[in-house]
Amino acid sequence: MTPRRLFFLFLGLLTALRLFYVGQPELIPDEAYYSMWSERLDWSYYSKGPGVASAMWLGTHLFGMNEFGLRVFSPLLALGTSLLMYSFGKRLFGEPVGIWSALMINLVPIFNAGSLLMTIDPLSIFFWMAALYTFWLALERSPQRSVWWPCTGALIGLGFLCKYTNAVALVSIVLLLACTRKYRRELRRPGFYLMWAAFLPFLLPPVIWNMRHDWITLAHLSARGGLQKAFQLNFGELLLFFLQHFGAYSPLLFGAMVAAAVWAVPLARRNFKTRFLLMFTLPLWALYLWLSLKQAGEANWTAPAMVSLAVLATALWYPAAQESAKKRGFCLAALLVGLGMSLLVVETDVVRSLGVSFPYQLDPSKRLRGWRTSAQQLESLRAEYETKLGQPLFLIANSYGNAAVLGFYLKEKRTEGPGHPPIYFPESQNIENQFSFWPRYDEWVDLREYARDVLGAPAAPEQNGEKRAALSAALAALPAPTATGAEADTRWQAFVRALLAACPHLALDEYASREGGISFFQGRAALYISDRPEEKAPSSLHGGFQSVEMIACIDQSRRGAPLRQWRVFLCSGYHGVSP
């Protein structure tokens, strides 16, 4: 069998195994958080564009709201990225480089994790690699006009909607054209401007959303990158940045890629292919190296640039390995270490089955473990205290990730109204995540708006057609909010009676005032759950409830080792935080 056929067979089997596996592990908190986005599609979101939410929406509409439906595109995107790398590497340097670069990327631990989990990274990497390829095709046809120019702009735009740093590819393109005499004229040709014209429409969704939300994403990204801090050289953070990359990309593979980048700098002056790949690596790396001098970023932030660097590293190391037994041995060792680390990332229980103690505090797969059991324990505790107190309890979690993943695995996903999450994030005057833009337990709701939401949502079991029709008619008959007089009062009371008939759980009577709104949580109790070792709940809870007391400390273990600990607080008599 030829190397090409073996390669395609490998990719086919690997993708099949990934598709089988993705439905098995529980979601990580970020996946559960993004799944909530997919249920509430919007132009954009607090920290990211709509790309990942749209992909999850499509997957779950095809296969259901479950682990497989949410993750189905991750193995397919990994396959697409691998095929693009193969075809691109083959086009530039020959088939062996194409095959080995695609094989190498599939032995990188963080790439393997991204092929199994649905986050922004598999989407971002795929669109970066696709744009890289189409831009090369556009240059191949220069100075003739080509459809590949607008294709490149559209692919960068799609990547931008998944991960904002994909727009750095435009910087790479401008720098490459400006630094290459042969292609400098492209900066003045129609193709270059068609590329920008194809990209610009993809700016609209985040811009529209941020215009409506005080440009909160810019403030978030500024804080995330440490831009609000005074600049100072912090070499400890820089060291941490590199250590994270050595762990995420495998030490020898990452070392080989860094060596290739250094090796390529003098070659780039006279070799356009080397310069091309280097230009799609260095700008993004330069950005995060500068930021890491103040605050270390995450290893996945540079992931798009690593695919171009992987092709470059393969192109440089492959002929070197052919000529030197030592370099060939190093390459083989790098691939084997990457394979071992990738297998460990996928299933860390292999280590424990060998009798090696591996605490979950150091285990990255901890994020995939125990959530269903935790949700069951939380539901049991809620049922116990609801029986004691004789009233339903709502739930609050200490972080958006915990709220999302526990809410996903609750068997009884109670929601207090249309759009409400099953578990809330603590009330705060600061906007900290997407929960701030969804219905919250600390907000007052206008009854008219609530009725419109009820009528726009699927009918609840207690809402028959007659009750919904009566509510719709009473809502339509309401006078303007500023209207006064006996008739206006009569119509308002009729509306409230219709609303109570359709929603008997509402804590109000037919004489509810038209002024202001209603809080569905006044006087109620909640359970606050935290995985932090805190003996006291946050001040916002103490300020918003009459009493807060810890009622349980749940130790969760797995395979005889501690996994996580939950502290549960009973918060009674909600009245809201005083301004």
C-alpha cells in the first residue's frame, strides 16, 4: 500500500474513532456554556463571536442536545484541517512533507483535545488553515484576477466570528506583500481590495451586538490580555507562557517548531515559501509574546499560527532527517512523545490503571469528570430542603462554568421564565459573562414583557389553548402604560387574571400594580453551590438574602481519589442588594 493510501486510511480510522468517542465523556464547563449560547442565538456574545454557538446549534438540531450533537463537528474540523495541511504541504514541498505535516499535527496533544471537544479552537484553526491555502492559490495566479482573493477574505471573516485573533491573518498578508518585491503590486490591485470587501461584512455581527451593549467585548478582551495594567517586564509570566506551550504541544514537537522558526529567519530572505509560512506565524506570536511580558496567556491562544509553523517545521526537518541519523532519531522521538502525551490527554485513567498515583488536581481531564453525579447530588439536596421548607428553591453557582455544566446535567431543568437559565450566576453590578445578559434573579420584570415572552415560548403543560388565547386577547386590549381611569384599571386586572390563569405559579394577585415590575424571587430561598474552599458565601449573597448558612460539604471522589469538593449554602429570604 502506498504512503498516500496509508495516510488516508489513518485519517479515516482516526476520524471514525473520534466520532465514536466524542459522545462518551461529559462536557467541560466551556462546552456547556457555549451550548447555552446555541440555545439563545444572537449576533455575538460577551467574549466571542457567534461561530461556536452556530456550529453547536446546527449539530444539536441534527443529532439532539447531547454530547455527540454538541461535539460532532470537532472531529470533522480536525479531518478538514489535516486534509488542507496535506494538500498545502504537498503543493509547496512535495507529498512527503504534506503527509508528515498532517501526521505531526495529529500527534500534538492540544490539537487532539480540540478534535474531541467543541470549543472555538477547532473552528479557528480550520478557517486559518483554509485562508492560508486560498491566499497561496491567489498568489499563484497573480497578476491575474482570481476568486481566491475574496475566498480568503471570507474565510478569515468566518474564523474571526469564531476567534477574534483570526483577523491577525490580514496583518500577515499585508506584511508579506509589503516585504516581497514580486507581490508588492498586489497591494494596489483589485484582488487585495476584494479580499477586504469579503471580510468586512463579518465585522457586522460583533459590531452590532457591541453597539447595543456598550462595547463590553473590548473591555473584556482588554482585561483578559492585561492591557489595563501598567506595562512592566515580568519574565516569570513569559517563562510560564513558554512552559504552557511545551506542555500543550509536547516538549519535543514544540521545541522542533521553535527551532524551525529560528532556523527559517535567515532563509526567509531568499526563499518565498519559507517567508510565506513565517509571516503567518510571527505576527500572532509577537502579539502574545508582548502580552506575556505582563501576563501569561493561554497556550491555545497561539493555536492558529501553529498550523503554518507545523508545515514550515516539517519542510525543514524532513530533508534534515533524511541526511542525519541523529536528526532522524530526534524526529522519531518527538513524534512518539507527542503520541504518548496525546493518548494521555485523551484517557488519563491509563496511568491510574498502571498503579501510578495521578491526583486530579494535576489532571486536565478532571474537567470531563463527575458533573452528572454532582448534578444528581445537587438535585437530591434541593428536594430534601424543599420538603423541609415547603417551597421551591432556585439555584446559584459560583462560576459561569459551574452554572452551565451543572445546569446541563440536571434531570429537572426548572426555569423561572422564558430565557432563564436553570442555574444562575451571583448578582453583580459588574458585567462578568454572558449570564449578565440573560434573565436574572435580581431583576424586576415588566408584566407586559413577561406575557409576550410566555406567548412566544412553547406552551407549558398547564397552559391550554384557551388560556393562551385569553392572555393574548387581554394583552392586546391593554391601554397605553400612561393611561388612567376606571376602564384602564379594569383592563389591567383582566390582563393580570389571564396571566395568572396561564402562569399560576406567579407570586402576585389580580390587583398587582401597573407601576414598575415584579420580582419573581422576592422572599424566596436558594441553594448556592461552590467548588472553592470558601467558608463564607460572597458578600452579594449576604447582602441579598436575609440569612446564608452552609448546609453541606460534599466530597466527590473517583477511583478512590478526591475529584472535587462542593460547598452548599442555604440562602433564605431574598430581598435584593440595596443600591
